[in-house]
Amino acid sequence: MQIISENKLQSLIIMNDENKTTVPEEKTSLNFIHQIIEDDISSGKNQGRVHTRFPPEPNGYLHIGHAKSICLNFGTARKYNGLANLRFDDTNPVKEDTEYVDSIMEDVRWLGFDWDDRLYYASDYFDQLYDWAVKIIKEGNAYVDDLNAEQISEYRGTVTRAGKESPFRTRTVEENLDLFARMKDGEFPDGSKVLRAKVDMAHPNMLMRDPIMYRILHTDHHRTGDKWCIYPMYDYAHGQSDYLEGITHSICTLEFEVHRPLYEWYLAQVAEGDYRPRQIEFARLNLTYTVMSKRKLLQLVNEKVVTGWDDPRMPTICGLRRRGFTPESLRNFADTIGIAKRDQTIDVALLEFCVREDLNKRSNRVMTVLNPVKLILDNYPENQVEELEAVNNPEDQEKGYRKVQFSKELYIEREDFQENPTGKFFRLKPGGEVRLKYGYIIKCEDIVKDNEGNITEIHCTYQDDTRSGRPNSNKKVKGTLHWVSVAHAVPVEVRLYDRLFATETPENVEEGHDFKENINPDSLKVITAYAESSVLSAKAGDRFQFERLGYFCVDTDTNDSNIVFNRTVALKDTWTKSEKA
């Protein structure tokens, strides 16, 4: 499976004269789905209509793979001035819940799309689907089968061996109509009977070997309550729902390619006239260092490996939102990776690149020190406090300036000082000079250590004439450090989120091993940091660039009065370097 790397992505990105990220002209050429649609429009198929749908099952939270599908379906309708529906394929009441329905609607809207008045459920069509099943029975193309699940599987055969017909396949139309009605009336227990389509038990496509249309489930449905105790299978309900809604292009992921003959067979049993929805498959999204299986994501939640579906380490849309990703960055990611006909794995660094590109333009800057050590300016006046002017966002001059307090005692990052520097270390060292961002050039004069040899204080002198607007403000030094005034520092909780898995393909494990063994033990570190006072006005969901450190978002799910920041992404990808080390 091909892996699309960050380098390949960057080769697709150019910068125009206004310093805005754009895609080269060849990148905007039609993908194969849009080529099909344009051919259909040109030929007058479906009167030139374009009508798509996004059909999630309400049995879990959406992840970034669904985001790609949302962007494709709703974006395609928007591109061709068509319509897009949101339809919940709610045919399995055992796993479905209104909690998932609500979360899915929130995610679609957050990504920037809307279905207007076209919100549908497969359960809207249960009566029609039942009537059509009766029609198929009357035409001799469906029968009630008493085989249990194991027997049905055994009778189906293998890819190299034809299946054999059920002994109940020869029931008369009258018998099947009677039994199906009694199934609907709740006369039989779960698993005792199913309705099967009568297709071909020797068909080379295993799905065409008399597929199940209905099964008995004495379970209340989240919308229809106890009205039904038989429920249609997804394959039967899906195409018919598309047909009822007037869908022209039923876009789905590649694993449904083998289902297409069945999709078309069911439509042939009920459709009238020339109109048919057309199923088109594309490759699903696979990301390195990421699990995309809904079942495994549910396992992570249930086993409390993560704190919930919206844990910022999860690839769920709500998790990415809470982590600080923007809808624009996800839409740009979907556009950049494009639509493929075959499976490929995308480097998660591409996703991180897209969110950096977006946040760089929209995020205000603040200075925050994550691992502080005290720096004292010995020659600075004892009680003096200055307010220095700091740029909110160098990418957007309209965002203006803010004031940051400067005083005798400051915090700097411990990593920004080395007592015995090695290599090309251009930050602070004994006898060395650096500039404090927006402020003065300072020189290290001395250090103080505790009994264990840890540095507790760095003593420096500042050069009064090197501040902006003063005679030596243009004096050059190689290093610039961020800082926070000790007296004005705001303690904040910072959650340093990282990739949840430590291996590139976490689902590929040897027999007898669990994918959770690949969990990254450093996927979350919680620290107390010190931020400049401007963060006191920050609101939940606000995004910032901590200068020289990365992009952070004010957490949206905290009952604490303290400010909590989630790290969205570092300023640059550090994984490639760490893996080579």
C-alpha cells in the first residue's frame, strides 16, 4: 500500500503573491468521480441533476475518514449546484442511539456543510421497504429461510466452491407471504427465521448467494420504538433509500465495490422508469499512526485507554475539534489528498501540515513558558514594570498589537540555556548574548544551582539601548528567546497531546497480540506552564500560537476555573527526526 508523504504534499503546495497557500492548476483537475458526473451531465442523464447523500450509521462518532466523505459528497453537490442529503442508515437498533445522531449532525455543520430540509432516516422508509419485500416475494424472488446463521454460512460455500440451496428455498409464494407477515407480527423469536433474496447460490460474488433481506430483532428502535421487530439489512435498505430520495450518484468507499451488483439487483426489483442511482466507489482514508476502525475506536473508549470519543488524541471529528483543528484545515486536507481509486495510506504529517498552514494565518501569538527557569536581570530597576508592544499575528496586520509586561525577574524555557553548550547552540549560555523577544539584548553573567546541581537562577544584565526604538535596537545577535514576567505570569494547565500510537501501522500486529500494545506512552503529558497575562481574556475554543513552541487551543470541556490549553500540533514535525535517532 502506497504511503503519501509530507514531502509529496509540499511539492503540491505553492505560495502566490499574497502569501496565501494555493494548489497548482494541475491539482484542480477533475477527479474520476467528477469526470463521471460531468459525463452524465453532458449526456443528459437524470435530466442533468446532481444529487448526493452522506449516509452514516448512527452507531458511533464520526472520524476523519468520514470527514473526507462529507467533504466529497457535500462538496460535489456544491460544485455542480446540486443537492446533498444527510441520511441516517438506522437499520440496526441494537447499536444505534440518538447521541450518535446528534453528534453526527454537529460534525457535518462544523465542517461547513448543511442539508437544509433534506434530513432523512432509513427508518422513514420501513413501511415502503416492507411493501417492496412483499412485492419481491410475490414475484418469486425472495423466501423465508429457517436455517440459523451458522447453517446459512455453511450453505453459502466458498470462493472456490459453489453454495447449495436451502431446503426452504422452494417454499411457495403463499407460504413465504404468510411467514413474512407472521415475522412482522412478532410471532417468532430472534434468529429463528430470515427473509432471503432468491438470486444464485453458485454466483461468483459471495454476496449474491441469496443475501439476507430481513432479520428478526425484538429490540426497540431509537425512532420507531416497538413498531417493528423485523429490520431490513443495510444492503437492502441502502439502494432503495437512494432511489426514494432521487439520489443520482451514490458515492461510497471501496469496500462496497463488491456490493454494487447486489445494490443494482435490488433496484431492478422495485425501480420503475429509466431513473437509477449510480453507485461509485473511492478509496477510503488510511492514516499512519492512526486506527480508523470504528470497532477499535469504541474499544479504546470502553476500555478507558482514552477519556472518551472527544479525547483530543482520537481521530474523531469531535476529538480533532477539541484539540484545536479547524474545519478549514480538514477541508483543505481532503482537497489536497484528493480522491483515489485504490487504497493508499496518507502520512499523518500531511494532516499536521495542513493544520499548521491554517493556524499560522489565523492564530494570535502569546508567550508561554512550558519548562521554566528563573532569569534575573541584575541591573534592571527593582520595581520597574514596562509594557512592551507585541505583534498579535505577523500574518495578519489587522489583528494589531498587545501589551506584555516586562520586569526584573522573568521565566524562560530551561531548554533555552546550556551551561556547556554543544554544537551550534545559539540560545543563552555563560557569557553569551541573546535578544528577549520584543525587548532587550541580555548577557548571561552567572548561574545559581541547588544542592543537586540543578540550575535555579540565571543572572544576566540587560542593555538598555537595545530595546525597539532606541539607538542600538538593530544590534544583531543570533538567538531570540520568548519569556514571561514572573510577577505577571498566569499559571495554566497545558496538555501536551501527541500521536496516540507509536508505530506507523498500529493495526498490523502479530497473531496473539493486541493493537493497543502500540499505544504511545507519551501521547499525553500534563504540565503547569506560565503564560503572559493576555490569556486571561481567552475563551473556550480560542486558538493560539505559543511563540516558538506550537499551536494550542483553550479546552472546551473543563469544569475547572483554571485555563486549560490543549496542544494542537508542534511548530514542525519532530517525528521523522526522532525515528531516525
